[in-house]
Amino acid sequence: MLTAKLGPSELRSSVLGFGCAALMGRASRRDSLRALNAASDLGITFFDTARSYGYGESETVLGEFLRGRRDQVVVSTKFGILPVGQHGWKKAARGFARKLFRFVPAARRAARTQIAAQFSHNQFSTEILRRSLNESLRQLRTDYVDFLFLHSPPASVLEQDELFGELERIVAAGKVRFAGISAGPELAVSQSVHDRRVLKASQIPVNLFNLHRTSGYKTHAEQRVLVANLPFGGVDGVAASRDRIRRVAGLRGVPAGLARKLAEQDDGLMADVVLNVILRHTGIHTVVPSMIRMQHLRANVDAIVNSRFSNDEITCLREEFARLNTQPEVAAPQVGQ
Ligand SMILES: NC(=O)c1ccc[n+]([C@@H]2O[C@H](COP(=O)([O-])OP(=O)(O)OC[C@H]3O[C@@H](n4cnc5c(N)ncnc54)[C@H](OP(=O)(O)O)[C@@H]3O)[C@@H](O)[C@H]2O)c1
């Protein structure tokens, strides 16, 4: 696995990280642990979770996995969205829902609004910060996290001096090595974030539908750690990502040799394109897809260590995707613009 120094921090991790949003939600405890262990065996050392993931239990299962290997991995979590825990019949029905969603994906889409309504967003008081971090540390069975991100805050949060004072104290106390913000690019790499000196990392959605925004990231990467999330556009963005690759393959500006590679259409093609256009020469330090299925995990690792594309081809692809995204007649799916 390829590793990288994480920007101005002294940390180093795999450039392919593991997004833990599906743990204990879409994936059962057994599948969650299996995916985490397989990722670790393949050299992945960056794990991104949040207090809210998996009904509050993603951190719990990650904590289980971390036993005995805490100092070998980089752990990132978030605060600001409170999970609503599930108990009784709702928790018991989760296994059934997982099976249903696997065979009837439309049922997941229908349930999404209901699932979203179970979270309490925009929870950025100092009291919640303290309580949330302590709970994260307890669930993760550790006394520090490498990154603590503000989870999808509104821009107005940056005016909360008291909150940032508390974040500074928490970092100084060693409970958090680096504080950061996870938000859309218009906020996560903005001047107001830069002005909040304690925020040393930005987590941003980067995928085939917003690559045109990555041009300035290299400069940001000199001063802050950049983590890309949502690389395939989420569960619903996978098919749209494949479509977009097919579309780019047919463009006139694409050299014949590259078009031939894009026509290969094997299982690993999408990962090879997506992960490399995100990582190579953009400044982004690590990308964190969810990858519960073994074939996805392997394809993603293979995309990093055995890519079929040269650097020039990746640059050409990134430019073509970016051009396509800024054409007004091409509708971009709503996947973290
Ligand atoms: N606001 C925030 O802070 C924020 C928001 C969104 C996401 N995130 C972070 O980013 C991570 C990833 O986001 P996400 O899960 O929403 O979106 P994603 O990683 O873009 O998409 C996940 C989907 O892609 C599939 N997939 C992964 N590798 C694949 C491959 N090689 N070929 C085909 N399909 C593949 C996954 O399948 P399987 O899982 O079934 O294998 C899953 O269905 C999260 O886990 C979380 O850590 C943070």
C-alpha cells in the first residue's frame, strides 16, 4: 500500500483510508469487523468514523478492532451530529432491514428520509463537544484521536469563539492531535476556516462530479491535511460514476490509448479511475471510501498499487471530468457538490 505524510502534520498513513459510515448500519457487526480486519491486512492505516455513524455504534466496533493496534493506525472521528440510538424492536429489525435493502435497493432509498430524520444535526455547543469527544474516546477504547472534525457545520459555527477556545484546550490536553472541519468545499477550504488556526485538517467530498473544484487543493495541502470523502458519490452515486466514465471514454479529446483502457469495463476500472483522479497530483492526502464488500476493498487497493493509468492519462482524465462538470447541459447528480 502507498503511504503519505499527512500534510504539515508528523503523521503518516495509507493514501487509501477506510470510511466507517456503513459499520453497524448497512453492515452487521460480523461484516464490519471482517471488513476492518481485511482492510488492515491489506495495509490500510487510516480509519474515518463519526459519533453519528451506525446509530452511534460505528465507533464501538472500530474500538473493538483497534485493540492492540491503536498506535499503528490513524483514527479520525467527528462531532456535531448526534446519533439517535436504536433499542428494542428497532435494533432487532436492523438485520432484516439489511437483507431487504441488499435485495431491494429501492427500499433503502425509500427509508433514507426516515433514517436521516433520526439524527440531530448542528450540535456545536462546547458542552456537546466535551461530551461527544469523551463518548467517542470511550467507544473507541483510546485516550486520544488523531483527528476530530466538526461534522457538517453551518458557516456560522466559525463565529463561536467559545467553541474554538474549547477545541484549543482539548488539543493542548492531547485528547485530539488535530482538529478539522468536514464540510462542502465552499466552507472546508475557505478563508474563514484558514483563519481558525486550530483547524488543521479539512474533509471534503471529492468525486467525478466535482473534480473541477480540486484545482486549488494543492496549495491548501501545504498548510492543512486534506481528506477526500464520498469518492464514488455514495451508494447511489456508483452507477452514475460508471456512466460518467463511459461518457468521458467517448469524448473526442481522449487519446486512443486511454480510450482503449477505458473501454476495458472490468470490475476494477471504476476504482482505478476514481481513486487515482482524486489522489494523484491534487494535494489530497488520503481518500476514505466505504468498502464493506471484499471485492470492492480489493479493487480499491489494487487501484492504488497496480493502476493501469500513467500520470499523464490521469491528468487528462481529471481535466475531461472537470470540463464535463462545468458544462451547463450535463446534469450533475446531487453527490456532495
Ligand atoms: N460529512 C461527512 O463528514 C461525510 C459525508 C459522507 C461520507 N463521509 C465519509 O466518507 C466515507 C465514504 O462515503 P460514502 O460511503 O457515503 O460514499 P462512497 O464511499 O463514495 O460510496 C460507497 C459506495 O461505493 C461502493 N464501493 C466502494 N468501492 C467500490 C468499488 N471498487 N466498486 C464499486 N463500488 C464500490 C460501496 O460498496 P460496499 O460498501 O457495499 O462495498 C458503497 O456502496 C464514509 O464512510 C465516511 O467515512 C463523511
